[in-house]
Amino acid sequence: GEQFLAPPIEPAILAKRFLDACKSGDVISLLNLYEASATLECACTSEAVYAGVEAIGEYWAPKIGSRNPNAFSLVSVRRAGGRILLDYLSYEGKPVRMYLTVEPSGKIGRSECGPRTCNSIAA
């Protein structure tokens, strides 16, 4: 069968780097957390897929660096199967759930996000 490996980076460390980059509006640091060929699947407003780090940058650029004082606040982070489950507050201060698939390099290969109540990202 398939070997089950823990993510190569501590979930709390990756979550902190991710949210710190979002809070500061540092799109370069944020994109450095992703593999060049990564995908981002977002179900927050409508289902959309962004393929490649350039497209992911276009997705994040208008959102990060939000002036909302609660934006990108960590709610919880834990391992979920082979992924990292990250609950945080969006740039609007709304609850978001994100699943991060981390590659052996320690970079994000796939991220899936949606409102915390969204069932389409649970699979």
C-alpha cells in the first residue's frame, strides 16, 4: 500500500509563516511557501482553481495586507491525514478552513480553502 508520511514541516511553523506573510502583505514571502507548480482551489465565493505560483500570486495579491485587525488570525492548526488543516480568519475577518498538502521539499503543493462550514473541501 501507499506509505503514509507526516508533512516534512511542522504544521504550526508553516501556518505561522503563511499567516505572517498574509498579514504583512508580503506576496513574495507567501509565494516562496508554494511549489512553482502548486495549485490553489478556492470555494470561498465560487469554485475556482489557480494553477502555478503566478496564478496563486494573482489570487492572493488583492487579499493580503488587509487592514482588518482580525485578518489572518490563527484559529487552529493540526495534521489531518497527510495534510495540514488550518483554520484562520480571512482578509475580511471571516472563518476560513484551508487544507495544505506539503511536498517533500517542505513547500505547499496544493491548497484548498473555503468557508469553515464548506463541505466541498473536506474530501
